[in-house]
Amino acid sequence: MRHLTYFVACSIDGFIGDPSGDASSMYQYVDEEFLDFLKTDYPETISAGGRAALGLEGLESRRFDTVVQGRASYQLALDAGVTSPYGHLREYVASRTVGESPDANVTLITEDLVGKIRELKAEDSELGIWLCGGSRVAGELLDEVDELVIKTYPQVYGSGMPMFGSDFAVTDFTLDSVRAFDNGALVRKYSRKR
């Protein structure tokens, strides 16, 4: 059974974006040390555009072969004129409002998101599934999340888009590791207690 990993960036107070979903203030923490970490440990999470700009097109996937994201998260790429932000992976976008996919590499999930994730998890593959965002999709998939990898940047938002846009539900995870970076960022990895 493949794992669903919510690999996400957030503020100290647990927001993945401001009230409109903008998280661009966090970009400043992707410095050389942090980028080396991504290239080594999570290369597939670097967008196709980022890979091209950095000359990293040849990086092989280490952990994921599939990415799932919500409509709002995907809209950021569309607004930049990018229809397949992670073209090196199989891309799924959960949306009830996009009529048809603007890219052959992007498959829309328009209903039964949980069922589709369970189907993807049942596939035979050495690599897992990356839940890229956003808040509502993560909230809907909370029971399916097997692992959290939280990139916490040293900022407080005060309010905004929470990591999980869901009803109150205590869900236990076990801390597996913490990595601190010189710029104040942390990456915490948790496994689901089942």
C-alpha cells in the first residue's frame, strides 16, 4: 500500500498562506542550504519551472510519482500561465469547478476524492503520493494522510489558510525527525499513528 504524504510549507502558527492563500513571503527561506535539502531528499517537489530555471530537469524522483492538489493551489500555476506545474509526475487536481483539464498530464478529480486517493494508494509502486495542498483538500483527506512533512518557516501570519481546513478532529502522529536550517526554517516529519 502506497503512502499519502502531506508535504507542505507553513508559518510557525500553522498557516499555509495568508487569508487569500498567498504564501510568497515564505519563498525567501528557500536559500542554498534549503534547496540542497530539496534536491537531495525531495527533488520531485521542485516544480517543472523551478527545475528548468535551476538546470535540474534530470533529477530523479525519490519519494513520489504522483501529486494531488486542490483547485486553489493549482490556480496559482494557471495564473502564471503554467498548466502542468509538476509535469515530471502524474498530476491530479481536485476540483468541482474546472470544466475540463487544460493539460493532458493533469487529471481532474471531480467527485469521490477519498475513493480516488484510496485507488491511487492501492497501486503497485515503490513511490508514494504527494499531497501538495491546499487546505480544504487536506481537510477532506485527513483520514488518508499517512505522513506529514512540514516545512515550517520562521514567520507568524496571525490568520490565514490553515494546514487542514476541516472540522475539529484530534488525529495523532508520531514525530520521526526534525531538521533545522541556518535560516531558522525547520522540517518536521511525522508518521500517522494507526
